Amino acid sequence: MAAKERRFRLHFLRPLGSGGMAEVYLARLTGDFGLERFVAVKQVLPQFAHSREFAEMLFAEARASARLAHPNLVQTFEVGVEKGRAFVVMEYVPGPDLKRLLKELARRNVTLPLEHALRIAADAAAGLHAAHTYVDPLGTPHPLVHCDVSPHNILVSLDGAIKLTDFGIARAQGEARLRARSVKGKVSYLSPEAACGMPVDARSDVFSLGVVLFEMLTGTLPFKREQHVASLGAIVREPVPNPSLVSTRVPPDVADAALGALRKHPEERTPSAAALRDELEAAMVRHGLSASAASVACYVQTLLGEDGDAFPWGRPRVDAPGVGEEPGGAPQREPASVVASHRVRPEVRAVGEGDDTLDLLPLRMDLVGGG
């Protein structure tokens, strides 16, 4: 007897964000027997509806993350095509991404409290370790390298969770090769091997998370320069500043944890995301710092306010008339009442924080010791 086809309906409520290839909506998913939940739906933009390439990129992201089920990873629930437009249904996370939080702290000229920085980094490391070491219930390994770890892709849920999202350019371990003459990802957070277009593994993600940790601790990026090429050169060639010298509030052992993750050569780097997580957890114990994901969420609420101007989030209002549409319809574009937790990556041809394609051969030769 054939299995009954699963049916569900998506009622689009309001837009959450858009990018070069897709847009994201807050939606209500309803199914048989009264099933209902709020979700985030990423859908290819109408002008790219007939592009197989863009649909495949969206589905590749879904395939990369669909197997993963971990408290610190955003889950993928469904994929489909409606009226020619590919879409992915994901977990809805009410709260800002870390990049938006750091921007608001910089605007106020304050830094993230040490205990919250360590908790965010430790929980993100836990999510990465789950992706790096995933084995399915049948015993088959499916290790995955994220390749785009940055504050943009770390979400701070107001429900009390730190979640890593956006596996859009992830690579299966062993297949994680970037093109020799160009690179995807946000330039300031690339590892030296990724910056050179060389093969990457889980230790590349450890480096990127080390940059995120450095930024949270000091309010600065260790390798950011005015031009992308200069930033890439700094990543590959220049020494990492000691976080304790950049900010006196950073204890030496915490600085050592960040510096260990930021070693240029992968074999000298903190060996795994789990090892970095353990170092950060131990540092919190040594310094008597009590921090949970819930306390981070409470801090964000207190700092920014339920209806603050910086992040006008709020719980979904499901009684608003005329906002329900099926995928591919024309949902009403009223002002978003929630933070765009699931941002959309820029079009994948974009490199880093700009649209330039960078020639990486000179950097590649530097890293491998060529002339």
C-alpha cells in the first residue's frame, strides 16, 4: 500500500528580508489534523523562478542542513516548488543575528559582556561540532563544513538559544574545495586556507569562529582592511593581535583560546570546534562567569527593548487580515514586525562583503611557501 502523500499549506504573514537570489517570509505552516507552527520560508525571487541554477543552490542548502538536528543549528523542514518558484521551509528564530547586535553595541560605544561573548561562541562551536561530526542513525558519516561562519549567521533567539544558520555554501568534508581563483564567504572571517582557495576542513570553521570571538571580545576585526585584497593578505600573512592588548577586559586565558583558534596553519590550530567549546566553558568556570543562552537573550531584550527602534521585533500577529497566501502568491508587504532572523545571503557570485571576484594566486603561493 503506497504511503499517503504528506500535505501542508503555507500562509505567508510578512516579509523578513531579501537578498540577491531569494526572499524570506514569516509564515504559518498548517497540516493535517490541526498541525500548525510558525516557520521561515526562503523562496527564490520571481525574476529567477525559471533558473535551474538558483533553484539548485537553494535545494543544495536545504540538503546540506536537512539531516542536522541540534539545539544550536537552525533546522530545515521542507522543500518544494510552487508556481515555478523553489522554496525551503526552515525553523523560525525570533531574535536578531549577532551582526546586528554587534552593530548596535558599536553604535552605543559598548562591548558585549564577557560572559555573553563566551556563551555565544561556545554554543556556536557546539553547533559546528555537530555538523562536523554528524553520523546518521544507520551509522553513515555525513560531516559538513559550514564555510561561512560569521556573526551574520549566528542567531540569538529571544526564546533562549544560540543557533547557527545558513549552510548555503557548505561543503561535505573531503569535498570542501573552493575555486582556485575566487572565494565565497565574508572576507573578514575567512581562514587562510579558504582565502587562498585551498582545500578546507572543519578547522577552517574553527578559524572563522575565532574571528567572531575576537570581534565579540574587542569590538574590532583582526584582519579587516579598507580593501578586500588587503584583508586577504592580512589573513594570510599578518600576525594576530593579542585580544588582551586590544582590550584589557579580556583575561589572558580567554585571549589564548582565541589565538589558538586563529593560528595560520590548520595543523597548529585548535583541532576542533569541540575543543574550542571546552576551552571557553572551562574559562567561564575559572572566572566564575555564569552565562546561559537564556541570559544572553535576556540581555538582548533589556538592551534593545521589546519594541526598540534598533530591532523592531515582536511575536507574529496572526490575526492581521489579508496576509495569508500560498507559495508563489503575492503576500502583502506590510512592515516587518519581527527581526529578519533568517537573512538571505547575497547572490552567490558576490564575494565577501562586496561584489568583487578576487585573484587569489599570489596569496595561495604565500601560504604554501612559494615564491
